[in-house]
Amino acid sequence: MTMTFARRSAALLACAAAFGFATSASAQDKTVKIGVLNDMSSLYADIGGPNAVVAVKMAVEDSGLAAKGWTIEVISGDHQNKPDVGVNIARQWVDTQKVDVIADTPNSGVALAVSNVAKEKNVVLLNNGGASADLTGKACNANTISYTYDTYMLANGTGKALTKAGGDSWFFLTADYAFGAALERDTSAVVTANGGKVLGGVKHPLNTSDFSSFLLQAQNSKAKIVGLANAGGDTTNSIKQAAEFGIVEGGQKLAALLLFINDVHSLGLKTAHGLTFTESFYWDLNEGTRAFSKRFQEKATNKAMPSMTQAGNYAAILHYLKALEALGGNPHDGAKVVAKMKEIPTDDPLFGKGPLREDGRRIIPAYLFEVKKPEESKGPWDYYKLVATISADDAAKPLKDSECPLVKK
């Protein structure tokens, strides 16, 4: 009996030692694989695309982890704005290439689908491109973070400002997928809460080239504000064609509910001037944004300035890598890494300091901008006038109203 006990004790000690070694080895694992998943070739390629990879690689470099013995690899994929393609890439990355974190995911339909994969596979999704507020609301999970903006922020910036300024009747041109539906929903709620009315709306296919029938309906509605609940190439095409229809000259105002600097660059100030919109980043906000943007521009395709989402990818990856360093290594446990990201303070040169809430939303200020007239611009990429600053608390949905199951009430 003594011999049996001794053997069992020895076996238990061996198991404990092996477990302890494995735990220690895991804590010291300093390998990381990052997958940038976005639209590389279509209507959202300018706001994300290859230049999002540039931003992520800058964050890896600026983290300083390579000099501390870490090995960090960045790969990329094109989801083609199709949720099934995005899911297949995400699964293949995790299962065969051991990707730890997926970044960007513009297109809310793709982001929502990939968020489920992140939860299932216990990796991290750093969403910067998908705008649906549902990602930190009813569809939130412990593996997903939304760092840069969402439909609630856009609605409470542009929607509220224009309604309060007298734009009390709205008609929506809405991209027919999850993002457009969320943006129209959130903006409509803000419009009605501030005394306005929604007179109607029409949905258009993603990446359409002809907006004529949709714009005619908007024109015939006689609404004071035509809200563009779309993004990227859809936004620029609808603005260009609205000019051809004389919508603004006829007394209606266009509300670009999601506009990026790349869109303004594509449109030109002659066409885009006077547009009011909301963003959480602009390259010329302060010394930190200017210094980063100058470095980014030198590396970027077409020497473009960073979009809000590209800047968000830099900041999110930088914070992710800080969390890994704080953990002493990569545990390859997405929920554990996200918990650490929420625990340590966020602070970067682009968005500053601010909490990462329990629902996965990074809390940062937003800014109401207006596009300058051509004669007001002092040079290339000098496109925005700051109209108002929206406090961090007002830019995010209050936790008391959250539908996120992670939020304790």
C-alpha cells in the first residue's frame, strides 16, 4: 500500500511539474500572428484595404516588441464584402495558420459573422471598419472590441446636429445590408427624439453605380435632409449623382452619415464642400495625429492620409500588443487577452487616453466636421473644419441602455 501511494504521489508530482512547465512555457510564448481582413479591391478599399495593413505594421514596429524577442507576423485577406467569404478566411486563418487576432473588418455583415468565429475559436477580433453598434450591443461577446466608431456615434453626431439646426424632416438612402440598416435605425431614433420626422427611405444594393431612381424618390419626398446611410464608393457616387440632379440647389441638404477623408479626396472640394459629418480621427487634429499621419503617408499607397479606420487599426493593435506584453507572453487565449486589454489603460498618440468598456467599446471623443470650400483649403488634404467636439460619454451609447450580455446592471 505504501508503494502504491508512493507511485501515485510520484505520478501526481510529475503531472504537476509538467503542467507547471507547460503553463510557464505558454506564458513565455512570444509569437503573434495578426490577420488584417478587409475589402482590398472594391468600394471600401480606400478606407481600409492595403493601407490598413500599413497601419498595423506601423503599430507592430512602434510597439518595440521585436527588440524584446517577440516574433510578430502580419498577413492579410480580402473578404470581398461577403460574410461567407470572411468567415471562411477567418476559420482557415485560425485553424491552419494559427492567427491570434483579426483586425479591421469593414462591412458590418462580415464583422458580425467574424465576431461569432472569434468567440467560437477563442481568438480576438479588433473591429475598426464594421460600424454596426450591435457589435457592442446585442451581438457583443468577450472576444470582440470596437475601437473607432459605430452607428450610434454617427447618429448622435451628424443626425442630432442637423436636426437641431432645423433639418427636421429626413429621407434615407440606405445601403441594403447590416450597416445601412443599423445606421438608418440609430439616426431615425435621434431625429425623432429631437423633434424631427422621418418621411421615408429607400434601400439600394451594395456597390451600385446608378442612384438615379433612389435620388428621384428622395427629391420627391421634399424632406429637408437626405440622409446617406452608406459608405465608401456608394457615398461618393450618391453625392456626385445628387449634384447632377440638383438636389442641394433645390433646397435639400445632403447628410453624409459616414464620410471618410478618402471620400472627400475622391470627390474634390468643389463637390464635397459644405458636407457635415462625424469622425473620431482627423490627421490634422493635433501634434500626435500630424506626426503619425506624416509617417503613414510616406508608406501608404498613393501617399494618402490615414482614414479613421486605418488610424483605429494602428491604435487597436498597439493596445493589443501592450496587453500581451503585460501578460508576459501570448497565452493564445482570446478572451483572456481582451480582458487584459480592458484592464490596462488605453493611451495612444491618435485617440489619447480613454477606457475600454466592458461591452468592448473604446470610449473616445468624436468630432463634427464640415468640408471646407476650395478657397479655404491651405494645401493637399486640408479638407476639414471642426464644427463641434462631441464628448466621449456622448459619443457612445450609455451602458445603462446597453443590450450587451456582458454588461452588469
